[in-house]
Amino acid sequence: MNQTTLHSSSGGILGLLLTLLPELTIAAAIFVAIHSLRQKNRHGLPVWPLVGMLPSLLLGLRGNMYEWISGVIDRMNGTFVFKGPWLTNLHCVVTADPRNLEHLLKTRFASFPKGPYFRGTVRDLLGEGIFNADDEEWRRQRKEASLRFHSAEFRKLTAESLVELVHSRLIPVLEDSLAQHAELDLQDVLLRLTFDNVCMIAFGVDPGCLSPGLPIIPFAKAFEDATEASVVRFITPTALWKALRYLDIGTERKLRRSLERVDQFAYNVIRKREQDLLIKGSTAAASKSDLLTAFMKDDEEGKPFSEKFLRDICVNFILAGRDTSSVALAWFFWLVDKNPAVEERILEEVCRIVGGRSDGGGDLDHDEVVFRPEEVKRMDYLQAALSEALRLYPSVPVDHKEVVEDEVFPDGTVLKKGTKVIYAMYAMGRMESIWGKDCRDFKPERWLRDGHFSSESAYKFTAFNGGPRLCLGKDFAYYQMKFVAASIVYRYRVKVVNGHPVVPKLALTMYMKHGLKVELSRRDKSELRRFL
Ligand code: HEM
């Protein structure tokens, strides 16, 4: 074959290919589509070449992401494997099967730590604190924190700090909005309340976020910015956020700056407390029972904790307690507004308790009623209603673990060492197989046995996690939510503003994206007397 024939024949093939290009493209697209849709039957979502399930995830992100996950999990009977794009770290197993939850949270706890990916991502914010610790370091902190958190002085402090916050700060702010006939963002008010409260119990300092005029408090703002910037790292490739951190630009610059302000506040409080303790000695130490002061009284081997350790423990507790109970309360008030029969039963219970006071408390002007710890404990129906709100809107909607050795879940899912596991609490609250046909209804009654609150297995109701890493603040959180809810319901009717959109925000905590705009009206005394 001479040069000319070679040229003309290759030109012919090329020409033929070019003519067929549209047909070839369509055929390839049809093949990929059929292949991906076949994969959908097996995996619950189409798997595309190179990008895996990313297109479906992006579509899910446009709407309510948690409902989207619930739908896929439901179709896949409780567990699905998410295949991320090639060469990314988005591959994971997503589960809402209680058997798998028990396996990873309790039975094989040691095989499912938070893992290096999670810990590396949030280390700048959380340091080596309890939320970000695994193995021995976690065990030591859990034991130390548990001892202090469940002490009698600590319980007294939490109860007293709540009375102070609700009666001297929350009610005046609510009264202001009532007097001005103004709408109020109840979620914002509750977030301020729990931020002040957790700082009081962690640092022994009240930042004053919940004050008339709802001011911006630099420490609270810095904490919020630092948390938001840390969360961005989870949706950014690791190499990219590390490069941004190195160059000190974008969200990484924001993170560095806000962390400087958080640390400045924390170390100032720590050093001031150290000085106070040195000057005033044991009297001052005895008079304060916040976590920081408690941790300054040496570890169990008699050695003092470092300033960095004290900073980490306080920052971790603030993160744990600053928004979890407030968002739960916001969803609770929204659900109660939609379910007047539930509101009536809560009011009835609270009034019955006040009316039963042996010292004639039932005659008190209702503006002056301060609930007592033993009364809060007896509010079974209220606890049921709060649990029901948490079942449907868990404050932590999804959580994460990383498996450190090859494992098999009880449902047969094979997990290779290093696999990330997401457990979907939001989806669990909506599974017929767990809660029955009425799983999407708000029914506090499902939590009552013979009129008393009865808790569920922590592997079905996972809002507070389960196993050795069960939420350390669970009892306190219930007490706090019950005290705040009862104090509000007893005084005011809370109506969500007509047409106000209520949807979850995509974040680590289940915030309402647009807050909760409400109007308050004062409860008539005759309304309460019906039950007193
Ligand atoms: C409705 C309120 C709350 C809910 C739904 C809740 C939920 C949770 C969940 C799901 C975890 C596990 C997180 C993880 O390991 O990834 C957790 C852990 C934790 N929570 Fe809570 N929490 C609430 C309130 C609080 C409060 C008010 C505090 C303290 C003031 C607190 C302190 C902690 C601590 C220290 C941990 C870490 C436990 C450990 O890793 O050993 N929580 N909580």
C-alpha cells in the first residue's frame, strides 16, 4: 500500500467515524444510562461512570436532603452503599437498621471509632476534647467528665442557672415581644438561652446572649463562625482545605480568625480562674461548681490538667450543649402548634402539678410560678412530647463512624477496613418497620405506659446516641427542655406566624432554616383554672 492509499483509506475511516459520531454518542449514552439504571435496582441509586452516585446526591441536596436519604434507605430496607466519584473520599455505607446500630454503637464499639478522617477535620476546633477523642484518651475524659457531670453540686448549679435564665432573662424578652405585639424568632431566642446556659455550666461565665435587644456577643459569634467554617471542611476535598489553610484564604482564614477569638476568651477565663483559686484558695473553689473549676481540682492521679486540656473540654461541652436542646425545643413548639390536643394535655399536666402543691402553690399568681426539680421530673406527658419531637426531628440528624477492621453488619453488609459509616437518625424516626404505620404522626402517647414516660431502646431511638458514647448531657437536656417548655406553655400560647416556611437547614445540627417566627398571647387565668 503506498502513502496515498494509506492516507485516503485512513481519511475514509475518519470520515466514516465523524459521520457516525452522533449515532455512536447516542448509543454510548443509552448504554451508560441502561447500565446505571440497572445498578439503581441493585444499589438504590444509579451509578454513573467516574462520578458514581454524585448526580443523585446533588439532586437530593436541592430539596430536603434528610427526606431524600430516608426515601433511599426505605427502598433499600434500611442500608445502602453510597458510591462517590472516583478518587474522592465520599464512599460510605448509610444505615438506619437498629440491628446495625446496636452492632456499631455497642457490640463492636471498639471497631467503630470516630476515626482519623473525622478527627483530622475538626481537630483545629475541638482539639483532643471528648467529642473528638477515641480509645484511651476518650475513655479517660468520659470517666472524668461523667464523675463531675453527675455530682450533686453540678446538678444544683444546672437547676439554679436555669431558674435564673428563664425567669430573669427569657420571660422578660418574651414579655417585650408581647408588649410590642411583635413577631419573635423563637429559635433564635432559644439558641441564645442554651448558649448562655452551657457557658454557665462549662466555664462558670454568662456571656449574656439572651438579653433585651438580643445583642451580638463576640464570643458567641466567633464560636458560631468557627463551627460553620469547620463544617465546610466535610464537603471540601481534604487536600483543598489543607491548601486553603496553608495559604490562609477563604473559609480557612475565617476559621483561623474565629478560633483565635474563641481561644482568647477560653484562655482568659481559665487564667482568671486559676488566679482566683490561688488568691482565694479553697473557699472560692468550693463556691463554684462549673466544669472548668471541677477540672481544676486535678485528675484522679493528683496531677493538674494542662490549660490546653481545659480549653478543649470546655469548647467540646459548649459545642455539645449550645444548640442541641434549643433546636429540639423549636421543633417541639412547631409540632405542638399543629397539634392543639397535645398542647391541651401538656397544659393539663403542668397545671395539675402546680395545683397539687401542698404549700398552696396552686393559688400563686401564674406569673410567679417557678417549677421545682421534683415537679419537672413528674412531667411525664411533656417528656413524651419532647421525645416525640426528637424522634421526628433529631437534633443530630446523621452521625458518622469509621470502621478500623473488616466487619460484617448483622444485615449482611460487608464493611472493608477504613469504610465510613453514616447512621441516619432522621430516617430512623420515619421507618414503618420501627415505629409502625403511624410513624410520621406526632403522637406523644406512644411513649407512655400506664400514664408514665417509658423510654425506648437507644438503638431504635438514637437521638442521644447509644452504647458507651451515649450523650453525657441527656438527663440535663431533658431537664432543661422540660423546664423551659413548661415555663413557656404555662404562660403563653405560641402561634407560628401564618405562612412562615419551616424546613430543616443542612448542617450538623437540625436547625430550622428560616428560624421559627411566632406570635405570643398570654394565657388567660380562667384557662388555667380549668385544670388547677
Ligand atoms: C436535646 C439535646 C441533646 C441531644 C439530642 C444530644 C445528642 C447527642 C448525640 C447524638 C451525641 C453523640 C455525638 C457523637 O458522638 O458524634 C451526643 C454526645 C454528647 N453530648 Fe449530647 N445531646 C443533647 C444535649 C447535650 C447537652 C445539653 C450536653 C451538655 C451540656 C451534651 C453533652 C454531650 C457530650 C459531652 C457528648 C459526648 C459523649 C461522648 O462522646 O462520650 N449533650 N449528644
